[in-house]
Amino acid sequence: MATPYNDIPAGGRLEALLRLLTQDPANTSLLSDAADTALAERRPDIARDLLARIEAGAHLSPAQLGQQGLAAMQLQDFAAADVIFTRLREQNPADASLRFNQAWSLAMLKRFDEALALLDKPTLAALPQAAMLQVQLMHDSERHDEAFIEAKRHIARHPQHKGLAAAVSVLAMDMEDVELARECASRGGDHPDALTTLGVLALGDEQGAQAKIMFDRALKLNDKTPRAWVGIGLAALAAGDSAAAARDIEHGAEMFADHVGSWIAAGWAYVIKGDVVNGRRCFEKALSLDHNFSESHGSLGVIAILESRVDDARQLATTALRLDRQSFSGALAQALLLQSQGKPDVARAIIERALNTPIDSTGKTIAQAMARQALFSG
């Protein structure tokens, strides 16, 4: 049976240490050194195996337990990592690195409140990555105002940390502080979140080609970035490729799961593509996530017109405008109803023309404008 040692590149430090271990397999110091090297070379499977060999003959030292915890994190066994770091913190509760590693593991387990509780002031002051994690957790928990206050403090204390700058850039976009978002994204270098923010800003500046470049770079570095998927879909929409837009925006929406605006954008991409059935499906998903979001009702109102359900359209448009007098889709549905005077065929003709009519000098259509709200709403 193959072992994790079979595919180690020759000539490296890890290969040399493993070769020495064949001559002295019980050397604890050598095993520990090899485990540390395996972690540095992103081979947590080997590190775990080496540490298990130590543990078979003796108790692991705190340093070796720490290695075991890091191996579990790299292997994405965050439940095991939590157990290990809990044990280590019992011996050294103030250690900032231990608190951060356990907080990260808890965050990956979606235990956000427990993770935040570990990020105390000394840990946040000592480790910029802990400050980054706090901003991300508060943002994800929709504690936006509190997160923004903390973010500004952290970025002043740790101005050179790219990950923190990238996290703050994403939060700043949601807080509509474009200046701070741009500044932090420029500090974030090649961090995927920073590139995504630059892409969103380029979209806002009507620079679709530049936006696509940023989103492409972000996704090459991390294809698990939902905002970049939505963004690259919106760039495709601006370029007239509604099929790619619908595919990529919905992929981002699925990754976000509960970001209402992304589902609205996916729905409009499908409508532009001419796929009313999938458009309605996405709008209904948005409505299920937040029944009080006006654009879900308004967008479904437009779909109802396309499906000749005039009474449903009227009710949905009324609900959308009751929830938000500025509802774009609600106003569109209501205007279409008035123009068509209750005649479904007339309504469909009007909406198909309206959705594809440029509304400004850039050529952006009403449907594209509504889709673009995805990165700035919900």
C-alpha cells in the first residue's frame, strides 16, 4: 500500500530528513523536526504520520501538540484542531497564537461567537491575522457597524498586512465607503478579496474589461470566492454574454447561499437570457431568504407580467413599493402594468423592449442595472 512518503520530491529538506529517519526511526527530535518541515512544505499528512509515531512511544510535548493542531488545520479537520488547541490553552491560556489557531478552527466550524470570544485585545494587538479574522467574522455575522469601527482601528495598527487590508476593503464596500475600500484594496496586493474589491470598483466605474481582469485573477488564486464569481458574471452581462452571466452569477449565489442580492442578479441574468423559468426560481430563492426585501417582490412582479398573471403582478408590485418606495423592480412592474392596461400580450412586448433599452451613455440596460445591484445590496 502507498505511503505518504512515496511522492516526496527528491533533493529537498523533507526528503533528506525522511532518509535520515530510515537509519534512526526512533529519534524523537528528528521526527519532530521532520514534522515541522512537512508542515512548512504543506504536507500535513506526513506531519500527522510522524507525530503519531512519536505519540506511540511517548506523550507529545506542547510544541509537538501544536504541530499536531496545525496538521489538523491543514487537513481541514477543524474539530480535531479545536480539541488540540483547547488542551494547549489549558496550559497557556494567554498565548495569542493558540487563541488565534483555535478561533480560526471554530470559525471554519461555523461557531462564530465562540471564535470571536477568543480574539481578545492582546491577541488582536499582537496578530494582524487575528484582526483580519475578527473583521471577517463580524462582517459575516452582520455586525457591520461594530465591525467597521474595529476595522478602522486594526488597519491603523497593522497597515501592512495584506489579508487584513483585503478584508477591510470588502467590508468598506458594503458600508459604502468607496474611498476606504479602494485604499485598502490597493494595500491588499494579490489577495483574492482585494482583487475582487478592485473588480467591483471597476464595475462601478463602467470598466467591464478591467473588472473581468481583476475577477479572473482573484478566481485563479481562490475559486471559492463567491463575490468574484458574481462579479465576473456581471462583467459577462455587461459584455452581452447572458448565458455565461447566468451561470457564473448563480454559482456565486450558491456559494454565498444567503446573499439575497446575488440571487436577484442571477434571476435577472436568466431573464435577459430569455429563461423566465430559471429567473423566477432565483427570485423565489431570494424571497425565501428575506421576505422583506423589496426587489424580490418587484422582480417576481415582472415575471408575473411575462407569465400573463396580471393580478399577481399588481399585488407583488404593490408589496415591493410598500417595503421600499425606491424599489427599482417594483416601480418597473407597476409602470409596465399601467402601460399595458392589464393586457398580457402588450405587457410582455413592453417589458421585453424595456429590459433591453439602454438607460445611459454606457449602453447599460434596465435589466443589467438591476442585476448589478447584487454586489451592493442584500
